[in-house]
Amino acid sequence: MEPFEAAMGLMQTVTYQIWDDDTGNVIASYGSRDAAVAFLRGMLATNGPSGVSQLVIVAYPADGSDPIAVLEGAELLAAMSAHA
Amino acid sequence: MSYAALGKVPPENVRNDPSFLHRWNGLSVYDTYREARRLAKARRFKRWAYVAELSIPDDAPIICEGPDDFGHWNLYGADPVYLKDACVARVLHAPSVEELTPRG
């Protein structure tokens, strides 16, 4: 479990939205962080690094507390490069 | 502009999903300044330091779909020039404007 998820509460329902920094649009929404990350990986596979470098996963807790940016596309690229 | 206008290609597993593609072509807006600012704050105002308040006439040539659970709407058929020239009521500096005051 990610630290922010623990902070939000074990039973908290969280929605993970994929936002594009360049256009300010939400392009996908998932019920799990893993599914959101899988989407970013799919964007990377389809569009290359430019397909994810401006994307960010934002977690929205169901209790209405403030959203949190949990993973930026640039971080994913860096993590994937580190494991290459 | 919508994300689709950038020319990016959706991942293969959603490329034939009509609901996904519909959202891909939408233009994201929030129904309150508060929600737009909360998102900008989540990004530490790095990219979204300014929030435009829109006033969309009832007879505008725009299809509005929403809101979702977080006050987010998607706009369709929204001409960018029309939005900028006819619908932007004001632009606010999000880091310094926490609450929206009524327009005079």
C-alpha cells in the first residue's frame, strides 16, 4: 500500500484519474493505482516517452478530501529506465 | 484543446472502447472554481497556476456532459476561439485566490 493510501484510510475508496499537464484534460479514470499505472505503460508502448511524460495520476479519495498527485509520467519513465 | 487534438494514440486495450474514446475527445472543466483549484494545488500549481472561470450561455453550440463524482464535466464541440472570446468571464491566479468572490 502506498503511504498516501494508508494516510487516507484503509477502507477509503480512491479513484485514480489520469490528467494531461499540457492540455489540462482528464483522459482516463480507474479504481486502482495498478490499473492507472498499466494505462500509463500502455501509453508508453503506443506513443513512446512523449506519450507519458506529460501525464500524471491524481488520486481522488471518496471522502472529498484533497486530491493527491501520486505518480507523474516522468517518474514512471525514470523508474523504467532504472530497471532497464 | 482536447487531449485527442494532440494526436496521441490510445493504448490498444481501449482503442475500440466507445466510452473511453468519447472521454478522450472531451474538454475537461470543473463546475466550481474550488474543484479546479484543488486539482491545481495537487500539482503544486506547477502547470496550472491560472484558472479561467467560464460562463457558457444556454444556447452555446457546446455539448456539456457531467458532472462526475468530483464535479468534472466534459465539453464537446467547443470551439476554442468561442470559449476564449465568449465564455471566459475572468482568469484567476490560483495560488493567491483561495475562494471565488462574486463578480461585481
